[in-house]
Amino acid sequence: MARGKKSEKGQTIEERLEQALVPAEEQPYSVSENWCWIVLGNVTAICRGASPRPIKSFITDDATGINWIKIGDADSGKYIVSTKEKVTQAGAKKSVFVEKGTLLLSNSMSFGRPYILDMDGCIHDGWLAITPSKSVEKVYLYYALMASEWYFQQVAVGTAVRNLNSERVAKTPIPLPPLAEQQRIVDRIESLFARLDEAKEKAQAVVDGFEARKAVILHKAFTGELTKNWCIEYGADRKRWMTKNLGDITINHDSQRIPLSREERSSLAHLFDYYGASGVIDRVDRFIFEGRFLLIGEDGANLVMRSKPIAFIAEGQFWVNNHAHVLDTADEISMDFLCYYINSIDLTSYITGSAQPKMTQAKMNSIPVPVPTIDEQGEIVRILDTLLAKEQQAKETAEAVLDQIEAMKKSILARAFRGELGTNDPTEESAVELLKQVL
């Protein structure tokens, strides 16, 4: 039997082809007859980035600096378009320089995510640079790597921080159609993704605008605009609104609070809510408060960050530690009205400390509060409940749409690499023949 032509490494084309192809029993699923499964490392060159150390010694603001490409410079798009930092020429010599258009794959932190560089630069050691051979179209490979998330999840190692390496990535099985089909698949994916991205942009705008819309509604509530028509109908006078300090319209119960350490709580039955500065943080086997109370965070980062409501209402039987003020309200003020108001205003001038922000009882008591009639307060609360519930529903619907779009993109990729997008031409020469030409 005639033997195939020997390559430079002393292997025949048939031997190299056998190495490049995924064995039939290891192929994840069946593909069209003129496609084949390839082992990524046999049709690409994979190079890991490098980080000069100590990195701070090589960071520069000089105009001659070279883009320093880190994982944090990537977002959810296809391209990496800018960097936050640059390295010196000396730092570049200790790293790996790559050119614009290079295909990158993250191998740590948010591992297994491909990107294409839109600039030259040096890559951090959390990146792998992947250079495909002529048998694989670069953008096709980009999408194929996106569709390989399942594989990367299987082979990543580590507990606290999972990661990949060039050896594991090199073993990734990739479905390979003929070159013309690769381009058709790319075109079809990008056409479908473009439509989804339009919907995504609109849904994201709803989510991103939620806090701004909420702030506008609250501002209108506490300037009397929301109840303008109500006042006309019931003959109420906006000028009758008064301003009082919070301490004059509330009853403080801070002296009844008792903190329990995590160790103390760990041995208790979980029967009653245990509140901290931003809400329920645990459950305990007893309670010290019973009824309906307004809790306002006393300390912690949330006073500044406002990632959670600062004021919230606790009802029933519960325990409160010393990180939340506990208030009841006088007859002239609605607890729900006051809760909405506190969450709507800027509290910066009532907070002391930076490393550990704190709002003392004295500072809190000095907060001026607009006080309409109790009936108008009730109407304001009713309107706010309705409007903010609608805004919350719109936000949640938009978030569900975003999740659906991501699921649809994954479905499109899965179908694309099974030849199910209607782009395949079975009469085209097999991808195996293409491999033989480049091996």
C-alpha cells in the first residue's frame, strides 16, 4: 500500500489528519457529512499572555505606553476596544504583544469567553491568544468558542477560582464545515443576533432607567404634584403642608435593641426574623419587638451606596440588632409615607464617617419631613404603591426579556454548529479535504 507524503515533522498527512480529527466515539454530536470534528489545538496556535511583575512598576501614563489588556477591559460585546492602563516598553518585553484582530479567550475569572481585539497591545496572563490556520475562519471560530461553554465548564479546574489553561483549551472539539459554509454561518448568526440586540437595547433601557423613573415619581409625590387633582377634588390646600423634624413625629425604641453575635445566633432555632441595617440577616428563637415599626439603617456602606432601601417596615414579632434605628410614628404621620420619604431623599449631610458611615440618632432626628394632612399622606401612599408597582413589573418584565434573549442566542449558536440554520450545502467539498491542504 502506498504511504502518504511525509510532513516536516516526519508524519504522513494521514497521521496528522488523524491527530487533528476528533475520534468518532468522542464527537459530542453528529454533523453533516461534509463537516468534521477537529481538535482545536491541531488547527490553531495557542499562546498564553504574560504579566510583568511587580505590575505596578511597569504601568505608565506616558504616551509611548502600550495598551495593557486585562480581563476587566472586556465587556459583553465581541470586541475589546480600549484599556484602562498602559505598560512601559520594558513591561511589554516581559509580556506577550498581540496585534489588532487577534482572537482572545479568557482562561481565568470569567473563563471561556472569546473576544476579538480592536487594537494592538500586551495581554495579561489571564488571556489565551488563538491564531487559526487557513482552515478556520476567525469569526467562525469566535462563535464556535462561544458555543463551547459547556466544554469549558467541564474541563475548568479550581475551587474558589476556576480556570482553564492552554492544554485544556487545545483539546476543545470544534465542528468544522467547509470554508464557504463557515462564512454563511457567521452571516446568519450575526443577522439573527442583530435583531435580538435591538430588542436587548430597548429592554436594557427599561432596566437602566428604573431608578431614574422611580426618583421622578417620588419627587412628584413629596412636592405635591401627584395629589394635585386630589387636592382640587377634596378642597385640600397644598399650603397647609408643614415641615417637622423626624424626631418630633416619631417615637424612638433604639434602647430596646439587643445585638446577638453570629456565634450566639448559630445555636438558636430559626423562628423569628433578625434585622440588621439593611433588612433581615438571620432568624432567631425569640423576639423583642411586636407590632409594626419603621427601621432605618444606622450604619454600614448601604447608607452611602443605597443598593438597598435605607428605611423599611418590619411587622409581627422580630428582633433588631444595634445597626438599625427602630421607630414608631405619631398619629399625624403615616409610617408608609415616612418610609417612602426617607428612601427618596439624599441623606449625605446626616451621615458621619467614611470608612464606617453612620447616621446617629441625633442626626436622624434632625431630618426635616414634609407633613401633609393624614388623608393626603394616605392618597400619596396609595398612588406611590400603584405607580411603583407598575414600574417594578416593567423592570422585571424587561429583565425576563433579557434572560430570554440570552437563551435565544445560546439556542441559535447550538443550532448553527449542528448545521440547522438552513445554510449548509451538502454538495460542497468536505472540510476534511480542506484540512489536508493546510496540515
